[in-house]
Amino acid sequence: MLELLPPLNDKNLPWLDVIHPIIVHFVIAMALITVVFDLFGVITRKRNLFEVSFWNLVVATVSIFVAIIFGQIEAGLASPYGAARDILNYHSTIGWSLAGVLGLFTGCRYVVRQKDPTRLPAGFLVIDGVLATLVFCQVYLGDMLVWVYGLHTVPVVDAIRSGAVS
């Protein structure tokens, strides 16, 4: 019978290593630096900081969808066990929610930027706080999946394949 999927490696992936965390680190950096530049922009009232913040937000918004695609593929190949299943579900749900928040936030920022690119309404700092909180929650859950449950690590994949973990 013809195989439709490429063979999986010792990390249970069809490619060399996990790609999702690589892309996600980019999203984390762009989203959090957006918050920092917004805060400094409000304090110093420098237009350039709002400009940098906006473009970082745009890049984070585009990148999160790429990260989600790879995350969904890699989650499907992870064979989570025990409590890792629930954590992976929370991580996926918050990831999709974060994509929605970033999309809406970017759209709102675009509209505000068109009206007056030299100022940012104070309400956006509250949204920045929500954004940063969601990002930190995602980082925590993602760290648990790798460092506590070892998803896509060679020893855990070997244990799952041998039937030691189910």
C-alpha cells in the first residue's frame, strides 16, 4: 500500500525538529515588544514608538497564524498522555483566542493610527495588558508541554511507541 505521509522520525515528526516553537518565539517577541513600545510611546509621546509598535503587532498577527498551523500539525502527531492532553487542549484554545485578539487589536490599531498616528488612547494599554497576559499563559502552558510532559522529545516518544506510556 502506498504511504500518504512521510515517515516519522525519532521525535514523531515528518521533519527534522519541532517548528512550532521556533515560530512562536518570534510571535512572543513581537507581541511583547508591542506592549513595551506602546507604554514608552504613551509616556514619552514619541510617534516613532507607536509606529514601531504597530508594525510589530502586524508581524505578530501574521506570524501567529503560521505558528498555529504548525502547532496543530505537531499537536496531532504528539500523542499526548495523561494530563498533557488537557494542557494541550488549553494551549490550543488560548492560541486560537490569541490569534483572534491579535487580529482584532491590529485592526483597531490600524483605524486609530489612520485618525491620529501621534497618540494612543489609554484603553489600548488595557488591551496591551490582556495581550501580555495571554502570551504569558501560552508560554507557561507550552513550557509545561515540553519540559514537564516531554512532548516531541526522544525519550517520551520511545516510551509511547513501546507502550510504556499511554
